[in-house]
Amino acid sequence: MQYSKSFFSIVTLLSVPLISACNEVAQIQTQSKYLNATLKPGVGFGDINLRSTSLREITAQLGRNYKRNVRGFTESKCVDGVCTSGQLDVITLNYKSQGFQFVFEQRVNQLQREGALPLKEIRVNCIKDNCPYKGKTEEGIGLGDTRKQIKEAYGNPKRSPTNTWQWSYPKKGISFEIDKTYGDPVRDSDRIKTIVISKDLR
């Protein structure tokens, strides 16, 4: 049986939206997987790992529906009394609908393409009253949990719990940002609005 060129053109036109729809479904399924993955302090979550997962790999897994933000800083270093400075760009990919932010660093003198930059920090956030991420840390702490639960799982934070909105555990590679207005008293019932996973917490 022979088919005309117009027949094949119609088949091609019909297949394009189908392929696009399949890709979109696959990305939604991938995103859902991460929304329930266990957060590993100082490491990452799911198959996303600090220092080894690149910017290109993040966009391949989660798609391109993100907002890109770049902030420039001057980085200074002193070695044996000799000080130098250089430009450092912090690049953030914000997947707002999932509550994910992935942070990368690029130095001006770095001969590395942006897509190859390794992941430096992962942030999972609540969006107003909605917390899309439903997973937990390895110690069982998730978004919306309380200061009391953090302390029971991790002990006392680096900073005094009486005067900060951020509870940080640098040696563990995790910190928690609390839903608290500046000046409000600190309560055990204050809840987590952001969890930060990094190897370089201070």
C-alpha cells in the first residue's frame, strides 16, 4: 500500500503534540518523585546530590519552568598576607510551584559553562500556607514541623534559639528557617517554612 506525502505530513503534525504531552507527563511524574524524597543533610535528595549534580541535569529532570536569578558578589581571599578579590555570581533556579530552589556559584575567571556548574545548595520552601514538598529529613523533620520537633531531632542549634529566625546545624549540613516575624517572641510551636541542605553552612 502506498501513502501520499500529505498523509505522512498529517501523521507528523499529530505526533508532535503527543510527544510534547508525553514529555510533560514524564516531567510531572519526576517532580512528584522529588516532592516525596527524603532530604539527606549535607548530601541532597532523591538522585540530586550536592557537588555532583549539574545545573543542566537539574533542568533535564525538573524541566524549564523555573525563574532564574543571578546575584553578583565580590569575593576576597587572603593567603600568606596577600589578598585578592574576584567576581562571584550566585545563580538560583526557582521552581516555585514545587517549592524548590537550587543554588549554583560561578566565578568570572572560571572556565566552566553554566550548565556544567555543580549544585551548591538545595532549598525547599512553603509558599504562603501551602507546602508542596511532603518529604522529610532522615531524622523525620519536614516543612510545617515545630522548633520543639527540630530540637528533639537535632539538639540545640548553632545560634541561640532565643534570638534567631534560623536554626543552623553546620556540622550536619542542614538549617531551618522559621515562620516568625522579627521581634515576635520565640515559641516551641513556631513552624518551619524553609529547609536548607548544604555542605557549606556557616
